[in-house]
Amino acid sequence: MSRTSVLLLLVISAAASITQAADPREILGAPGGHALLTGDMPAGVVAATRQSMGYQQPPPTYYQPVEFHGPEGVRFSLAQYGSFEEGESNLMAGLMIGQVYRFRVTGIPQQAGAELYPTIEMVDRTYPPPGLATSYPIPINLDQNDLIAALEGRLVTRVIYLEDPQTATPLPEGPNGPAAIDVPEYQDPLEIADLRGRTVAILRIGSLAPPRAEVLQSQFFFGHPSWAPIFKPQP
Amino acid sequence: MTGEKMKRIVTHLALTATTAFIASGCVPVRHNMPPEQRMMQPGPGVGGPGPGVLGPSSYGPMMGAAEKADSAGQALASSEQEKSKSTGDKLAGDNPAIAQVGYDQVDVQTAGFRAMLQDGGAADCNCGGHGTAGAGSSCLTGGGGQSIPPGGGVMMASGMPGMVSTAQVTFGTPDGMHVRYDATGAGMFDSEPLVVPARQNFPQGGLYRLKLTNIPSRPGVELYPTVELAYANPRTGAYLAHNSVPLQFSEEDFDQVLTGNFVTKVIYLPDPEFQGPAIAGIDTLVSTRLDPGIDPIVEADRRGSILAIIRLGDKDIEMAGGNLGGIASSGMMGPPITGLPSPFAPAMTDGCGGGGPNAGKVGAPPNLPGMVAGVNAPQYGMPYTGTPIGLPGPPHIPLGSPAGLKSHTIRNHTAMHMPQPVENVKIDVRQQPGMSYPNPVSRIKVTEQNIHPGVPNARPLYDQQSQRVY
């Protein structure tokens, strides 16, 4: 009898050790994983990583047309060798894929003299019908709330994506193109945009002022990438 | 009698099964890995990174625009700059198409984070922020600002031999206060005073001594806070590329300091889980507002990524007979860049999130990679554990008597299970839901119907006649 009880104890202890074995879920945490690319990465990383992973190989000198929109009176100008020309209200320009461009926003309503220097990161291009590229530029919208938030010292990230035609949400379009979707702080805008379509550009608006020291100019302007001006026909 | 026999057989079966379990190793084992620090060493007590422990691999030439974080003075020597510029102009003249719009330029115009992807060991240039850079694949690569990428072309940004990543700092409150900093590296507060509110670019990764004068409602008070700016990391890089770091001194801070307290303010970018839906941007922790025993730096590091640390006390640095509190020993970071403040020490906060090999190393030059055998780590293969015989090790005891120890035996009774390396790995992959495509087209029926035939479309009569064939 005593031998049986010892064996029973052995079997019970073996069973207990089975139940005590570490469950991987305890260590690994909740499923879902971590995204390789997030919207709060430094400007240029998303575009460069996508290209290095071979997702997209544009021709060497493709200038994707973009059009900047803003509130009434806001003027935009792109940097040209470290200096800005007088801005335009609905600026159109061809930007190279994979580059980060610094542009200037002036004439913000009710903020006299305020200037902002947001960046636009070109992640991907669109494929308009041949010859109609400038008729279908990527709309870059900056609304008043974005500009005010940036002037208050916050960093506003806007991810511009091309909707998936199969799952597109029928939302009414505003006067400056598609309406923006507000994403809470704890959600990643890039992830939401990837769910809904294909990310083409990332706009980041902050309140950084251009540096006075000349050695910092190239850093501020992300190496002065070239861009092509697009002149709209006069009506 | 039969029952007892059966019981014995069952008992023996159970014993056999248990033995088989133990012998075959099928009993679940809780693996206990060595500490992370020991995994980085080839063996106990031997320095250097262990075999098989490699940094993240390169992302290829696309990521090749590592930031050359040379020492600032060397990188920005004017002769070097002119040399690179002339080289760049010459190359641009030879092939203007490449120099202007060549796609290869993409490699040059990159962010500091790409350097991190390329070379995991280099702590400083990894976190170098968002700036553009010259060519080169490593932080230790010196020289001019141009090279030939694998795909051909000229990787030449703008004749820029090196780049210093900076963080823009906004002195917000109180209005009218004057802020001075060390502008020439001489250890004096010799800059033009910044009148708050004001902005100034500071090189990242430095410890700066400021002088606050003309403080409103506190005439005659001069304070000498230090500001420690962390390196940019992937979490803070986008913020620092678009926003400035607000440094604010409140009335409460001045009250605390003038009553003899020491104030530490930590400005950090909260992680998403510590950000409410309404609160965005950065947050500040002040030591005087926290519960006793809570370190604001540790707490801020837990909640997010530290951008800057302000330490404010009432010590008069410029008092005669003092040693300027260490500010005179500047030069560790090299002479300042024209127009930028000069740090008096490298930052102690590792902007890469800590835990790296260079975390917390104060004395290491900031542009050296984490562990260099013989420089900031023991010589490779050298034991640094003390042994009672031979060197290195503690002196024999008692001191002064001849060495008498002849044998020293250490037995290791640690239970070891070091598995052999895996030779073949089999991975079963299953995508859920699986692939299901419709069947390809194998039969096409075209029915064309004209509701109103209109004019007859048959072949004309003249065409139906026999034609001559040449």
C-alpha cells in the first residue's frame, strides 16, 4: 500500500509540473504584434523602408503632382535651395517619391505673422490616366484646426491614402477634397490608413522654425530634394 | 489474491510510464535563460560580444545614408567643407543630370533613423535625429561628403561634410527673462542674451549650462540651471524634426530653488498608452510635484521618451574662487559649431531608450559605437574577473608576504542544458483563410444582336467577285 501511495504521489507531482509549465501566452502578451512602420516615425523612414523592401519602384524621375489646400488666405510655398518664394493659395507641384519636402505656410487666419514649416513625405504615387496626371493631383489639405494645434506646440500627423475601391466609405467630399478622419491619440493613423487603402503621403505639421545656422539648413530641408513646379492654366 | 496481483501490475505499469516519461525527457521543463547581459558575452568573465550575437543587418544601399557623427569640430572644419564642395561642384559639372535629379540622391536625403537600421552598434549616430547626411556607411567613417553608391551616380547632397543633429528649444516663460549660454566653448556665458520667449537650436546629446538673469519680479537673482538634451530616437525623431522642446520656468520653480530646494524637470513625449484622447504632445514631470521617493527621470522614462531634463539649483557658478562647476572643463565635446551652444558634457540620458550597451556611460565619447574592445570595454578575450593566482586579480592576502597559493579550484555545480545548434528547421506555413481563386475562363460565348440592322452590312457585290492574285 505504501508503495502505491508513493507512486500516486509521483504521478500527481508529474501532473502538477505539467500544469505549472509556463504558458507562452503569459510571456508573449496579447496577440496582434507590433507594426513595423508607424505614423510617428521620423520623416522619411516609411517611404525609404517601403522602397527598400521593393514594394514600389517608381521610374527614376517621376514627379507626383500634389496640390496644397488650406483655409481662406493661407499661402504655401516649397523650399528652393533653402529659401521660400512668395506663396500661392492652391500650390501645385510635382514631388519625387521617397523624398521629404519642407514647405512654408503663411497667412494663417487670425494668426497674424505666424509661419509654419510642415513636411510632406511622399510614400507612393498614383496612377492616373495617361496625360491626366496634373488633373488628378494628390490633395494635401491643412485645415484650421491642424494649424492652430501646430501653433500650440503639438505635432499633427495626416496620412493621405488612396481608398480601396472595394471597401471605400461613401463620405461626402468637402470643398478641398476628401474629408479627414480624426484618429484618437492612442491609435496609429498609418495603421488606419493602411486598413482603408494605400498610403501615398504623410503630412506632419509642427511649429519648428528654420534654423539660423547655415550648417543646419540642409538637415532642416531634408537635403533639398528637387521638385517640379506645375503652372495652372489661366482661365 | 487476484485483485492484489492486478493492483501490483497496475502499480508497475504506472512506475514504468513515469520512468519512461523521465528518461525520454518528455516531462515539461521550465527553461531558465541566463541574464541578457551574460548572453552578450562569449563566456563567463570574458569580455566582448559573443559569437553569434550580431547587430541588426544592413538594409542595403537604400539605407546607406548613415549619419556621420564626426566630432563636430573636425566635421565642420572649413577646409574640409570647401574641399567637398568643390568636389561636388566638379562632379555635378561633369554630369549635371545625375547631380540634379538623379534618383540616387534618395540615398543622401535620408533620416538619421536609417542609420540605426543599418548599424545597430553605433549609439550616437543611430539616434542622430532627422538630419540629412553625407555618404558613408558607418559613424566612424570620416572624410568628405561624397562617395559613389553601388548603383552609380554621385551621392552628393550639398557639399556638406558632416551634420550635427539639433533640437530646437523654446524658452517660453517667464516673459522678459534673459538666457545666456556658452557660445564659444570657452566655458563662459558669452552668448548674446536670449530674451524670453525665444528659440535656440542646441546640438542633441549635450549637457548645457544656462544663465538666467533679469527674472521678472525677482531682481538680482541669477540662476544657473543645466539642460540635458537626449538624442533623438525613433519615437522622438518625428517630433524633434517638426516641433521645438518647450523649456519653461514657473514661479513655483523659482520659489522652490530660492528656498534651497533642487528642482528637476523632465520633459518627455508620452507613449500612446499614456496619452489621453484630448491631451496630445509632450508632458512635463517636476520633482517637487511628485510623491517623495519617485524619481522623475525614471517615471518619465516609464511613461515615454525623454526629450530634455532641466536641473535647477541655487548654486552660483560664477562666484569667485569656484571652478565654474565643471564648465571650464569643456572641450570634451569639441569646440562649438558657429552659432550653436557648446555643451560642457555629453548627455547622460541615452535617447535610445536605455538598455543599450552604451546606456549610462558618461565618459564614453558620444560618437563611438557601444562596445569597442580595448576602448570602452575590456580587451577581447581578457578575463576581468579577479583570480587569486596570476593577473589580473586582487593582491594575495596577507599583503606583503610572498605568493603562496598554488592551487585554486572552482567547481561549477550549475545545472546546464546547452542544446546543440539546430541543423534543419522545418516550418509549416498555413494561411487562414486559404487562397481561393475562381476557375479560369475556358469557354466564351459571344452573342451580338443588332436591334435595328439599318443598312445591309454584307460584302459589296463587287467584292464578291474573283480577284486577281499577283
